Amino acid sequence: MMNSLMRRKQSGFTLIELAIVLVIIGVLVGSFLGTLGSRIDTTRRAEAQEDLENIKSALLGYAFSSGGPYLPCPCTADCDADADNPAVQPGQENRTGGACTAGAAVGYLPWGTLGLKPADSWNTLYRYWVDPDFSDSSAGNEFDLTDVGNGQVRTRNPDGTSTPLVASNVVAVVFTNGKNTYGGLSVDGVVRPAIPAGNVDEIDNTDANSEFVSRTPTEIGASTPGGEFDDIVFWISDYEIKARMVEAELLP
């Protein structure tokens, strides 16, 4: 009888043992979730970068086939996939006559015009800027070998002390607002959170000028020179587009 009681007592777990097991399980689950989250973020960034490569190719293809040649204007109205006006096809470039409509040099990628998917890996529309001189389709005003892009892309040194030039003579820029989605517009038309005042480099990418920033991404909430940053920026220089056009015998 005594041996039977001892066996039953020894076969159970004490509260301390259960607590230790639960702690170990919690650590393992937390580690797994952290690794999974990191892998998801990495995969999404890779997908966005692949999208941007395809977008760049589509923009060059548009210039090749536009006859002028010229690049598309940004989309500035009915850009989301859930456009309010059913009579308007969403995601179209905003062009009046031969030029981009006033104030439409910067906006969203005209994904409907280009036949591309509307949004990035975080369901946010891609942003797009184009040099007006390279988007003019007016007869005689299309770009040629004498036109020079006026866009610039800058970055920061590792210590954050300066913003050296990465690229000049830029004619078009496409970028994603990244995981934080600050300053973006969702695929169904929901305005994303505003960019915090301290994120000056991300603000530079969404203002209406022709200067942009491309730099190493930081963690959400990180305090770094230039602020938190997770935009992914691609661009086309006038050298690149002219070389492609000359190769294709579309420019003399």
C-alpha cells in the first residue's frame, strides 16, 4: 500500500516543475514567433523589391511604346482599386492634353495605365514622381538626347551627419512606404497614418519636390538621424532611359 502511494506521488508534477515547463514553452513560442515575424518582413521586402523592378521595366516599356517617347504621368485621382466613381477606370495617369495635369508630377503609380497590380506587400499604393520634361507627349516636346532629368536621390552616411548624393539626372522615382505605411494610401482607399515629424527622410519622399532619400531601413520606433525609415526607393536616370532608347533605335 505504501509503495503504491509513493508511486502515485512520484508520477505527478509539482507546481514548480509545471511553472518551469510553462516558462520554457513560452520562451520557445516567443522565439518562434519572433523568427517568423522577421521572415515575413524579409519576404515582404523582397516581394516589394521584385515589384519595383517590374515597375521599372514597365515604365521603360511604356516609353518604348509611347512613340514620343515619353513616360506616364502619376495617378492623382481614383488611384485605389476601390475607386468611388464607377464610371472611371481606377489607377489611370492624370494627363491633360500632352502634359501631366497641373500638380500631377507627383502622386501614385498609374498601375491601371501600366497594367500592373495596384499595391505593395503591405497593401499600400506605390508612390511615383516623374520629371515633367520626360512625361510631355505634346508633338515636338517629347524628350530627346538633350533633355536632362532634374530629380535627385540622396542618402545618409552611417553616422547620419550628411546626405550625400546617390543619383542625379533622375527622371522618375517609384517607392513603397514600407511596413510602417506612413504617408500612404491603402489599396481600398484608406489613408494611412501620417508620417511622424521626426521621420524627415520619409517626409522628403512624400513632399512635392524632386529630391528623394534612399537609405538602410531601420526598426519601427528606432531613433536615428533622419528618423525611422523603411521606404524602398527605385529610380530611372536620364542616362539609363536614353541608353535604352538609343539601343532600341528609338532615339538618334
